[in-house]
Amino acid sequence: DARVTQTPRHKVTEMGQEVTMRCQPILGHNTVFWYRQTMMQGLELLAYFRNRAPLDDSGMPKDRFSAEMPDATLATLKIQPSEPRDSAVYFCASGLAQGPYEQYFGPGTRLTVT
Amino acid sequence: QKEVEQNSGPLSVPEGAIASLNCTYSDRVSQSFFWYRQYSGKSPELIMSIYSNGDKEDGRFTAQLNKASQYVSLLIRDSQPSDSATYLCAVSSGGSNYKLTFGKGTLLTVNP
């Protein structure tokens, strides 16, 4: 059963701390997306990678967020330092860079910054 | 700024009825269209994709696309209480750039 996995599922941290979220895409998928979901803004694309190379991170606050893909089975999203406004659910999704261009979501990391 | 608009709802229908969910988009070059279902506290789940004008049916779900009107809809026949969820419309310009722009979703409630 091919699924995107994410860890941790929940994270509570204090303002100023570093947060690292991890994602394992579906085996064979070469495109990975990071989204953030809040009640106010809905689902927003933060960054995405193809074949491990960053293609677009224009949705990400550059001063505190960073995204990497050290290998084909791991994508990371880091926030340093974290702020209360970063509280949200962070989703990773993966897909293939060819038709039908479908994206499949992981279960998400619920982040609370106090 | 690409925009995807959905009625936030809630849309309430009785069990067994047809639920109709609508979505409009602003980018005329959009090529790929998706419907995701999201239960409360869960992640979005892909339920339908459509790329050409017309209807596409999959079980109780029918997606309809009208590119000239920049409109895509999802019909759910014989609605069940288990269909109660938020339905997200997503649009992509396709090709090598297949970033999705999501609407904010329509909350559907199916009443037994």
C-alpha cells in the first residue's frame, strides 16, 4: 500500500525553537510538495522539488524556513526560529512529473508553537 | 494571482440526494483539475481528476469541466453520511509546472 509518510504527526514547541518535519514520498515519485493549511488561508504551497532539486520555494518565508531533499526517500522542512504564527498543519505530497500529474498527500504534521 | 473560488458552504443535503459542488478558476491556461475530499482532522484525499471538457464518471462521483466558462463541478449521487467532508477543488496549469492552486473548500453535510 503506497503512501506518503510524515513525522512527527504532532509537534508542540516554544517560540524560538527549531522544528524539523520529515516526509517520505511514495516510492518512485519524483516530485515532492510541501503545503501548509490554516483555517484562514486554506492550503498554501510552500515549496516543491523535482528529482531532489528545488523548483519553487516562493511560498516559503525565506528568513526562517528551509526545505531540502537529501535523498529520493526523504524531504525535510525546517523552521528556525519558530513563531506562534507558524502554527498550522504541514502536509507533504508526492507525485510524478508526467501525466496525469496527480498529487498524493501524507497525513500531515500538526504544529503548535506557544 | 491565480485564484480558485468555491462556495464555503455548508452545503446540506439529505441522504440519497445528489450533492453538487462548484468551482471557478481564474487562470485560462489551466489544464488539470482535481477534486480532493478532506475529512475533519485528516489529509486531502484525491477522488477525481479531469483534463478535458465534458463529464467524467467514477462510481457515484461525476466531475464536469467547462474550460470556456472556467468552471468545474463535482456531483455526488446517492449521497451518504460518510460523504460528509470538505471538498477541495484544485487547479494546475499542467505540463512541467504542475503546482496546484487550491480553493478553500466546500463543507458538505449529508443528513441521515
